[in-house]
Amino acid sequence: MKRLLKPLAVLVALSLVIAAGWYGYRAIYANERDALLAETTKIREYAASYEKELERQKLVRDRLSAVASTTLGKQFDRVDHRLRTGLSRVGQSAGLSDVVVSSYAPKDERNPAATARGMDRAMQDRIKKSPNFSVVKAQVKGTGTLSQVLNALATYDSQPWIHRVDSLSIRPVGSDREKFELKLDIATIWMPDLAVDDPNDPAIVAPGESGVDAIAAITAKNVFRVPPAPTPTKPRAVANRPAPPPTPAPAWGEWKLTGVVTGRRGLEAMMVNTRDGERKVLSPGVAVLGATLVSGAGEEAVFELEGAMWTVRTGATLADRIRKD
């Protein structure tokens, strides 16, 4: 019996030594090592996430720099001078006469995130206090032939510093309809914190081939000119026949003006047929039921019909047109 107890006691003692060693290994080294490894993994994850955010910020900065490169300078006085001078130069280079330019004080544009739901209040307050950028609006007017007016319009559209066209109108001047008045309302962005203060005025960018082709297509036929009256012919004797039924009047009441917009393609008037739902998008010179679109701005479009100029408001039909004086 004593022979069996002695090896058993040694085995128990050896097990206790191993357990104590394992406990000491875990307590003194392994547990701390595992904690450090877990913390290192979290730090690496944070670093990777931070690097991604830095990459996104770089993309945003690059996009902002690209927009800022199309602005007119840091100081508002220089921006205003370059805006007025540039608008005048474009009009005069296109052959317009009596070019008049007016500009207005800048208006701050706020970040829409300042009113977003769920955003931290302190962050919203900081966004509200700092404007995103400012908008400077201006208007240019000039008179010229149809070709000169359209050439000026295409050149204005090609300038990178004209960031938005708010409205435009082309109005015939005089009874012969050979001269036209162009009126253009535009807006440019002012970003003084990002703009490059280049001492040189921006060069005037000529319109591309598509713009030149569009001008040639429109000026090939002056759609604003009243066609000459047909030469009367001698009546021929004909047998008495029953009078033909009267020609029904054009269905002007079926065509409604739904909107007037100005975009990269220029002025467009959107029409819808209230009877069958047909839709048309008219540009200057295009007609529906003989009513030719001339100009438009805001909530109104001007049509030429039967040798007179008529105003149609958004939501009204061609039958509701109002004659311009």
C-alpha cells in the first residue's frame, strides 16, 4: 500500500506544479499579451478607417479646387470687375451693340446639412456660421442681328466662370425684325478661401463645333421675321359650288404650358396636350399649332402667332395667351 501511495503523491505534486505554472503563465504573460494583441488590432482598424477618410477628404478637396479654378478671384472687387468686363467683352466680340452690364452684391449660400435631421447640434451651429460659398449675380443686355445674338449666347454658355444661367430672352426690335435684344441673367460662384488670385483676367473661350453648328442651323432661317404677304392672283371664273365647310380653328386650348427652364441646352418651354397627353419640348424657333416660341423667363413664355407677340403663363393654354403691347 505504501508503495502505491508514494507514486500517487508524486503525481499529485507534479500536477499541482504544472497547474501553478500554467496559472502563472496566463496571469503574468499570456493574458497581458492577448490584451495587447487585441488593442493592436483595434488601433490598426482605426488607422485603416482614418486613412479611408483622408482619401475621401482628398477627393473632396480636389473637386473643390477644380470648382475654385473656374472662379474669378479672391477679392470681391476683382471678381465684380472681371465679371462685368468679361460679360461686356463677350457681347462686344460677338458684334452686339449697346451692351449694358449690371451686377449685384454677393449672397451667401449655406450648406443644406445645417438643417439635416439627426445631425449633432454643435456641428449644425458651426456649419450655419460658415457659408459654403457666395453667389454673385449679373445681367447683360445687348442688341444685334440674329446671328450675332446667337453667337453671343453660345459664347456666354462656353465660359467656365458662368456657373448658372437664371434666365434669358431674345426680343425682336423694330418692325422689320432684323435686330434683336438679348437679355441674360447669370450667376458665378465666389469662393475666397479656395480661389487662386491670378493677376491675369480669364481668357474668353470660343464655342465648340456643336455650338457653331446650332447657330448656323437657326440663322439659316429667321423664324422671327414675318413672312411677306403672298402676291394676289386674278380670280378665275369657276362654276358655282357649295361653299366648303369653315376650317376649324386650331385647338389652342388643348396645348398647356407646364414649365419654362434654362439649362445647358438653352431655353426650353414644356408643353402638354390636355386631350391626348402628348408632350413637346420647344426651343426658340420651334412652333406648335403655328405658335413659335420666342423667349421665356420665370413663369412666362413669349410666342409669335399671326404676326403678333403673345405671353402665356405656366399652367395656361395657348388659348389663354395675352397679347404684348
